[in-house]
Amino acid sequence: MTAPDISVAERFGLNLKRSRRRAELSQQELAERASLTRHEIGLLEQGRRTARLGTAISLADGLGVEVDALLDGIRWIPVQRPRPSGFLVEPGPQFLMPKERPESPPCVASGPSPGGSPDPEAAADGTRDCERVWALRRRPIRRRCP
């Protein structure tokens, strides 16, 4: 039975069921040998759950077969997919750095103070602080060596 439209879980389940019946074990007996539950064995045999590597090894040991017997007919076929551009989201203009630095600082203090009343003197102080930080940002950085 090599139907191309059968899933890996379904193929594994068919192989598991066939191997269990050959070993003349019930689902409960296999579950005890493989340290699983009978419910898990049932889900695996129905192809409703995919076995992890450790589970496949435990099942093979419980059945007294090689893991290959449970993987019979399962093949990996590489699929060609277009390569992504490297970005999860294409960068928009908001993520790009400007090519030239603006001459004036982007921050200008205006509007009401945090207390809610407009204070022109505080706004002027905020503008001066912003301009001082802007000027420092444009100055080359020099490191002092000991």
C-alpha cells in the first residue's frame, strides 16, 4: 500500500498496527511495554498523532522490531519553495534611515506642560535642552585612553 496521498502519521500508524498484530500484542500490552497509554497507541495507529523519535524507539523496543519497520514506506521528498527576501515584513519608509541629517532638531517643546497649563518659559527651556542634545549628537566622539 503505497498511496502517495497518505500522510506520514497515517503511514506510521499502519506500520505500527501491522507490527503490533504480528507481535500478537494488544494495544494495552504494547502501551505497558513502551511506557505509553493505550489511548496514545490508538491515536498513533489511527494516524491522528505523529510519533516523536523517542516514542518511535520505545514502540520499536516494545514490539521487538527495528525502528525501520515502523518507518517503512515513509520517504522525505524535498520541496522547492521560493526563498524569502530575508525580511519577515518588507521594510517601509518608516524603517529606513534618512540619507542626510536634518539641520534642525526633530524635537521642539511646545504645548501645555505636564501639569496641563501652558508655560512658555518651560517650553523655551525644553527647546534649549533639545537643541543642546542635538548639538552633542552631531559632535564627533573622542575616547580618552588611560
